[in-house]
Amino acid sequence: MFYVYLIKSEKDKNLYTGYTNDLKRRLEEHNLGKNESTKSRTPFTLIYYEAYKSREDATHREQMLKNRGRALGGLKRRISKSLKS
């Protein structure tokens, strides 16, 4: 399985979107500062994820969320209560 995930920085409250084939390991890597683009923003909380059988589907969805404000906006509306916590 491949996962598209949304994590929230507890430090600056900003969101980060990514994809992985091992969600638990990847969240741990973010929190240990092993990701160059997020290491200064630790710790992170997992807010949301989607599972895909196909890597291509997961990477396509990740790019939609990263590059198209409308896709991310729709997701944020769906999970608005989760984003507040």
C-alpha cells in the first residue's frame, strides 16, 4: 500500500503533504528531523491519510494536493475539525 498523508507541525501549525509506503516510519522520520524540508518544524502530528494500492495513484494525489489549491482546499473543508486540534 501507498499512503498520501497530511501532517501538522506543532511548532508553526503549518501543514505538510507527502506520500510513502510506510506511514509509521515516515512520520517517525519527520519527527526525528530526517526530512530536510521539515526538520526545523518538528514535532508533527498525523492529521489525515489516504491509502492507495498503486504508487502512481498516490503520487498523482500528492501532486494534486501540493499543486492545486482547490484540491487541498476541498480536503481542508472536509477535515476542518481535525485541523483545529
